[in-house]
Amino acid sequence: MNPVIARLYQIAQQPSRRIVGLMSGTSLDGLDIALCHIEGQGLQTRCQLEAFTTVPYTRLQQVLLRQVLHQRLVSIEKVTLLHTWLAEQHATMLLQTLEQWGLIPTDIDCVASHGHTLYHAPKHQHRQGSMPNATLQIGEADHLATRTGLIVISDFRQKHVAHGGEGAPLVAYGDYWSYRSDTESRVLLNIGGISNATYLPAGADPALVWASDLGPGNALIDTAMRHHYQKPYDDQGAIAATGKVNPTLLTAFKDEPFFDAPLPKTTGLELFDWTWVRQTFAKAGLRQIPPQDLVATLTQLSAEVIAEALHKALGSTPVQVYVSGGGAYNDNMMERLRQALPAHIQLQQSNSLGIAPEAKEAVLFALLANETLTGQGLALGPLPAFTMGKISLPS
């Protein structure tokens, strides 16, 4: 037997595994690295976060990625090169982080790598006749496996699409494994570049679970901050707090058909980008507004579309909403969201569930990799049970 196959078989049979989850999200702030100790599989899964860090992307890395991400027309040569290049960057970041943690690669059983989404194309967004839902991530796992000497599980979204999903959001699987409750209805709200939510009803009936993107989270705010202030994000919402919401522009933003589409649905920066902002300005009959007012208006937009989607989906059901992602640290957005939500939907940070908000997505992919190795997958909502991820072996 191939010794690496034998090692894979051994890992799958162990009572527990050490899996490193890697996540590079739409905010392009860096690579999230989560070291997880995971026991069991399926509904018996137990996960302990041993260590977490975000390795920031350099300015050059951000510039190179922005040349190809979420665009309809790009150089296929650039995409091909960056597919390999990003895996090599991630391998270096991972090896350096393990060294900082006092670990060597043989201390790890496997790596769960999300890569970075190049383009997300659900049917409702591409509208190209009989063409299917589709999504594409870059960061070639064979290169990551070869550079690190570790087994890598990657490309998780494709199996979800193959079973009729849109490839996102996948976080519902990790949320159900880890945070379901017999007595409390919960929403796990993640405010990253795009906001998404998982609904876990009290009693945890998997048929009633849903997960959906809701709209822009931090992405448009971050873009406005880069454009007007040469800063990567609005730290704690300080700029939004000095601005005034422009009601004409806010109304025009909310006329976007995506917001009226029923849940579940997915989207990305293919729709909610700077071009969309400028086009909406034109539709509103506006040329420009003070930059602090734009940041305030975009922050209000994110808060309102989240609140309205949750209220519409949940009705009068009392729900506890646990917030993770970068938006959880934007005090101004959190206050606007509290004001927009009805009284029966209570808001708190996910720390109260023992979740490090910034680590949640990296941990998710470690959990999905564990299920690929040991389990049968979960049947949530209308989709059947299946496992996700492709296995790359080091040579």
C-alpha cells in the first residue's frame, strides 16, 4: 500500500485528529489559521480550538489577488499563475505559523484549505439559461501538500454545488455540529465581506435549518475606506459614527433585487462591488456625497438588510443572534443593527458561545475535513447527507 494512503487510513481511524483549517475570505485581510483538536464524527463531533492567528496579506499580495477576483473578464494566464502562487504563499504562512507555535508538520494530521474564491456564480446571478450553479476557488492543494508535506483536503464547495446547492454558505454544517440547542432558537450571524446567517431552531430539527447570504457586510465599507481614506477598514465604525446617512442613496441601494429574493440565496463581490455603488449613485441622481456620509450609509445598509432579512424569515419567533466575523468588532454597525432588529430578536457576540468570532470559518473547514475522513455528512434543509472536499497527498 502507498504509505501516504496508509497514513490517511490511520488518521481516519484515530479517536481524535489535529487538523489545521485555512480560510482566506472576501475581506482579503489575510489567511486565517486555526489549529483544531477534533474528536468523533457526525453529531458526536467535538472540537477544541488549540490556537488561532490571522497572517496578514502584504500590500503586494492584496494587489495581485484583486487583479483577478470577482471579475467577469480576467487574464487566464494570471488566474493560472495565481492558482499556484497562492498555494505557495499559504504554505509559507502555515509553516511559519507552526514554527511560531512550537510545532512541526508531523504534529498535524491534515490541513483543511478553503483557498480563495475567484468567482461565485449562482444561477440567479449569472442568468445564463441552462447553465448550472457554479463557484471557483484558487490555491492549488497539490502544491500546498507538496510544500508542507501534509495531507490536504480542499475544494469543499464543489460537492455542495453537485448536490444542487449554490456552494455557499457552508457554515451551517459547522454551526449545526457545534452550536445547536434543544431549548433555544439561534441564528449564527457572520458579518464578513458578505453577511450570512444560519438558523438553528430549538430542538435542532435538521429539516428546518437554513443558511443564507443576506447581503453586503464589510466589503463595501472597506472599499469606501480604501477609496476615500486609504485605510483597509473603518476601525470600530469610527468614520461611520461621524457621518450622516443619506436617505436617497440608502433607498436606491435597497432597491437591489437581491434583497427581495427569498432565502436561502447566495451572492458575492461579483455583485456588491464599487461599480455597483457608482451605478447606484447614478440611479439616485447623485454625483457624490461627503465620504463619511457614504461610509455611514453603507454601514446602515448592511445593518438594515441583515435585520430585515432576519425579521422576514423568522417572524415573531424569539431568537438569540450570535455575531461573528469582522463586523462584530464594528461598534457602529452593531449599534445600528440592534436598533434595526425587533425586540424579540436579541443580539450578542458569539464569544458567549465560546466562539472566537474571527476563527469561526477556519474552524468550519477543519470540521468539514474531519467529516470527510470519518463520517457520512449531515442532511440539512432540502439537501441530502454528503461529505465535502478533495484529498491531496504529499509526495
